[in-house]
Amino acid sequence: MDERYIGLVKETIAELDDIMNVSIKNQVKDVIKSAMGRSVRTKDPMFWPAGMLILGLVEARKRLLDEKAVLDCAPEPETEEISALVSEIDASISRHISLWNDKYGSRIDYIDDALSGAALVKLYQQLEGEGKSGGALASACKTACNRIFGYLTTAPRDRMGSVVYNAERSSSVFADGAGQVAMFLGLYGRCFGDKSGTGFGELQLLNFMKYGCDIRSGLPYHGYTITEDDSEGAGYSIEKKGVLSWGRAAGWLLMGLGECRTVPELRIWHEELSKILLTYQKADGGYAWQIQATDGPLDTSATGMIVYGLWDQELEGDFSHTIDALWASIKNDKVMNCLSSCDDFGVHYQSYGHYPWGQGAVLAALSKIK
């Protein structure tokens, strides 16, 4: 096995184990940022940065077991190493779910928690395929997914049925929420036989396709707001918001589309959006923080998310440069060159470094590209 890949997996395990341990220095930074009106880390263990780490580990788990199946005739030490690493992944995710249960009361507070749910559905499916659906980890995954499903089905919606991203602040729909909710509900509906959930997830993407994209380029905005307005006789008006073709927004939508393929319109959109995005690859094969800024710096989080979604579509494309660009951005098993968090529509601090969403997204992408 590739030692670089093993190192990346082990670092991701360590980061999931440590994600809720915030140093005094970072706590002080959060206080200052909060006073400035900027977003700070949440106390929710299921929030999307942890979800991205879990997704990366679940995809790595699948790849490792696939490789182990091929290596059945290989020397025993190599297959034992894979089995041990898979056990480490399972133990880390199990610890994280227990932390959420024991210290956070199993609460779900944000629609972003849907990403963790999507990863846990994938893990449940893997365990079920291994004949372990009755085990403790599978049971914990299913219980967590049921809670997330319950939260999403009662979350505030706009007049078109889209889940509002942060109802306490606005009635806006974000690509983040649309993609995460669709990804989870598509997986949950298929895995646990809930067609109403699948349809609700598909609606998130159908609405975003209709209200949140640029007509000329076909690229998505970060989001949109629908307000009551009868000035033109429709009873409402639509305002598209945020940066056009923000990299992670495109990534969220692709990840959602990859799990909602039963609707013809969404299959067509997935293919069309994928083809459009392939034309905006940078010379090194990656993507910039803003898709059209092909001369801009590489954003490993956007690149990982987009490639993860594109690869699911199985389109023709040369990803060899992309793989090289991602590996070149990994230092001491940590994914660097990741764009920092976004505070709101159009509020993107041009700060690049190491963040859990970059670590998880890149591991997920590299795990799917064989």
C-alpha cells in the first residue's frame, strides 16, 4: 500500500479524534472573532467540518477493504495492516458518535449536520454488506441518521419547500444546505426505504437548479432568497446571492446530485454541471476558490469536493494532474492550501491553510480515484 495514503488516513483519524478539543489560544481567537461579528466554531460534534472528516474516512474504509479483497493472496502482514487501519477508522467514528451522545445529548442543531449523516449512512451500508448490520457501530450509525432525518423533516422551509440555511438570521437558501440535505436524504431514503425523504432531498436540488443558477454560464451562485412580492404578479421575487461559482458551492451541489439520480432533470443537470466545471480546471488540474478564477491559487477543499462529485458521474477527464496537485499540497500528512471558512454570502477571507474540510474532502476524493 502507498505509505503516503496510509499517513493521510491516520492523520484524518487523529483530527477527528481531536476536533472538539479547542486550545486556549483558539478559544481566545473565537472570542475576538465573535466580537467582530465573524463566525466561530460550533460545539456541535456533528457539524460539517467533522462530517467531512467522517466522509473521508468512510470512503477510505471502502477503498482499503476493496484493496484487501484484491490482496487475499498477498503476504499476510499487508492484509493485516489494512484490517488494523479499518479497525482504527471504525473505532474513531464510534468514539465520535459516543462523544456526541454523551457530551452533546445527541442533539442536532444545524442542517449542516446532514453531511455527517450522509457519511454515517454510507458507513451503515458498508457494515450491512459485511454482515455487521446488527453490530454496535451500525446501530449507532442508524440511530444518529434517524435523528438527523427527524430534524431535517421539521426544519424551516421557504415557500418553495427548500430548507432555509439559518432561519434565525434570514430566509435564504444556501448551496451548502441544498447539497448536504439532498446528499443525506438521497442516501437515507434508499438505505432505509423512505421515499418521502428521497423526494424531499430531490426538491432541494430542483429548486436550486431553478432559482440559484446563472442563466448564461450555468454556474451556481452561493444561494438565493425568495421574498413575498406581488409587483410582477407572481407573488414572490427571487434574489440570487453570493459569489457566482464559488468552488465549495459547486462541490456541495455535485455531492448532492451524486445521490439523487432518480429524477431525469437532476441526472441531466449533474452531467451538464460536471461538463461545465471540467472546462474550468486550472493548469495543474485543480480548482480555484472561485471556479472561473483559473489563474487563482488552488483551493484543495473545492478541488476535493468537485472531483469527488465529478468522479461519481464517471465522465471522461484527465485527473492525473489533479491527483498530483492534491498530493503536492499534502505536507506531513496534512492537506494544505485550503480556503478558510466562509462567514456569509460574499464573505470569503482569502486565507489558505490547513482545515478539517480540506483534509476530509481530499481524502474522500483520493479514496475514490484509484
